[in-house]
Amino acid sequence: MLMIDAHCHLETVPHLGEVLSRCRQKLNGMITCGYDLESSKRNVEIADGNENYVWACGGLAPQNALTAGEDELAKMLDYLRANSDSFVAIGEIGLDYKWAKTDEERNKQLRAFKMQLSLAKELNKPVVIHSREAERECIELALNAGCRAMLHCFSGRAELACRAAEAGFMLSVPPLRSKERKKAIKSVDINYLLAESDAPAIGKDPLACLGAAELIAELQGLKRQETERTLESNCRQFFKL
């Protein structure tokens, strides 16, 4: 047991009790992320019930920022500030240009992202970033905000992977194989990589992060056990577990 799933959404995993029982046999823990106020609260409850095995993150994701009003964003920020000890990071937050097409939509996501980056800096918390089709913008914004960042489910080009690593950011790899992702994984040192399931959206449960670790080991030319040990160490260091 050498792995921690760097990113999942336990509040939406079916039969969670059974899933966690299976995971305890093969994983050393998992990071569960919110995407709005209610999911963030629920993840805190799950983490509190699984101390030192599940750790929670809270934030307003870019897809949710599109439909959130100013009151909802303010409540999210207030909750994160008041309950910062319950979270190991602010996330997931960021930009998603697949869904935000107009300037108005992108500006709405950008406002929520910048405000949460500022809060993360204030609270000295790392950020978990959703950056679909907006990797470059997310990297530069997090860098300018002075935040430590993890780019979850990274799918950008190798050039952007190198830029993120140069900034000291972590790239989280899901159990998905694509030509661009393989190039990105090969382009950076393993010390800048994490493995995630993104369950239940990609993997059906957190154990799917083991497939991501296998992919990383293959592309980095490393032994599986050595890879898992390094990935777990990376995760503990980034989230200060």
C-alpha cells in the first residue's frame, strides 16, 4: 500500500462505505474535492469520519461558477475562510474554456478563480486547479497570485507541462492515455507528478489512481513500486499531510 489518490469526488461515489473498505486494502488515502458549497461541506463530513485517510478540499469549480450568483460566491469564500482548518487545499477551482465560450462566461469564471486564488494565498493553502482548454492562463494566474498549485487531470501540451513544473506546480495524471498526455508525462521529472482517479467522473472509484501510477511508471521508465512510493511522497509534501 503505497498510493494516495490525489483527486476524487467522494460525495458522488455510489456505495461509499463499501468503496472505502476496498480502498483501505490497497491505498494509503485520498484527496476529495468539492465543486460548490454543498459538496465542499459534504467532503468535510466524509474526511472527519475517515481521519488520516481522507482529506478534503473546498472550492467553487469553474463549471459551477458559470451559474453561481454573487451571493453564492461570497458564501463560498466565507465558508472556506471560517473553516480553513478543515481543508488541505482550495479546490477545485480554475477555468474551463470548453464550457465557457463567451467573454461574459469566461469573465465570470475568471472572477471566481482570482478571488479564490487570493483567498488561498491569504490562508497559505495550495490550490487544486481545473484547467480544461485554459492551461496556460491557469498556470500564469496561479503563478502571479503566488500560490502553490496542482493542475488536476492535466491534458495540456508538453510545453505547458514544462512551464508548470518550472513554476514548481504539480501535474496530476488520470488513468487516461492520450498522445498529448503521454508526451507531457515524459517531459517532466516524476517529482512534479501525482496520480488521480477523478472518481467517479473518470475512474469508478479511487482505486483507479493505480492505473494512472502504472502509466507514469511506464512512461518514466521506472519500476512500479518505486513510482508509487515517489507519487505518495509527492502527494504528502504538496498537501502537507
